Amino acid sequence: MILAALVVFRLAGETVSPAAEAAVPRPVGSLQKPWVVAAWAEAHPDAAPPLLDCTTASGCWRPSGHGRVDLPRALAQSCNAYFLALARATPEEARARALESAGFELERPLSPEATIGLGPLASLPRIAPAALLRAYRDLLAEPWPAHDDLRRALVDGMRAAALDGTGAPLGRRGWLVKTGTVPSLEGRPLATSGWALAASAGGESLSLALLSDGTGREAAAALGETLEGPRPARAPASRGLVRVRLLE
């Protein structure tokens, strides 16, 4: 299937448009990470989410690592090392159950890497954009029966992603964002396709962008251009002369 350069899916009530494209299941990469947390919470009902030191040795997507991260920060930065640690500490049955409950289609065995959206396309869980938008709507609005503090931490992470995380290129402060990057959905060697989901602060408006040739950050930037409302103005650069006097 040849995709348009940018496709934007929007949820209005129970209707998602464009309807035909919204029904096609595809890998979405890191957009599945909230359900890694749901699975971990089921398997560890009495545990607090861990802190993790993401370093140069962690093998994360950022070569320098993300430093010490908690759950909100890990989601904002889409830290692979953090979520892979959660997946490895969670039984496969719990991981599969959480993803399937959100609407993902998956193959078994389900590796920890595939659980967080890493690996070749053939190994990755898939979900239709319509189902994904509804799953995120429920994530934002419906408390979890147990460990709802972790769901709220995920929402905080999506909010932080729009400030200084992977969703910052959206250019919309106050919005909630999650991005994902997968191997090219069109099969181009060494290329990627990018996803970005954005929700208004109250969760009333949800949009999902698929950039067929790009990254999640680039998809967020493209999605931001399609959203209604003013974008925050950038402060003009100062051109004045500044004198600094030391120990005068």
C-alpha cells in the first residue's frame, strides 16, 4: 500500500475519519507503551513504578541515554530502556492481555521488544487507527480499577512530552502527546514511518498523524500544523549589545 505523505485521523464521538484508512491495522511503535505499564501494574499490584538510570550502556534510542527517569519522564522521552525493563519484568500472558484489551492484534510468542514496539515490522503488534484513538480516549478518561496512579502518571508524561519531550515539535503547550517511529510501512530500506497522537488538555479532541516517510517527532510537527487554534509565538531574538562587567 502506498500512503500519502501525511494522513491525519480524527475522532469525533464514535466516528473516526478518514474511515477507510482508519480501519487498517498497522504497527505504531512506541504508541503502545501505555499498555506495557498496564500489564506491569497487573503483574505488580503492590509495587511502585521503578526509577531507572538510562545510560550510554542501555542501548536506548538516544545514544547518550536519558539519565535517571521515572514513569512520567520515561513516557515523555519515550525511553526504550525504561519500558523494556518493565516488559522484561512482566509475564508474556499479562503483556498480551493488556495489548489485546486495547485493540492490538499480535503474534505469539510476544517478545519484550515487540511489546514496546521494537523490532522488524512482521514481529510488531498492529492496531487500526480508529481503535487506537478510542483506546487513548479511554486511557485519558477512565480510571484503572487498580494502580490508577500509574494511569495518571502516563497522562502527566504525555503532557510533559509536549513541553520538552518527543512531542514538543507539535508546538502546542497544554496538549497531551505521544509519538512513535517504526520501520518504513512502505518497505523502504533504512527508512522509517512516524506516528504522533495529540489530545486536547481535557481529552475532548484527539488526532493521530501518520507520516509515511519520517519520525515520530516529525509527525508531531506536521500534526501541529493541522490543529486549530493559535500556536505559541516565539520570542524575538535580541540584537542589542550586552556588556558584562566582572568583579568591578
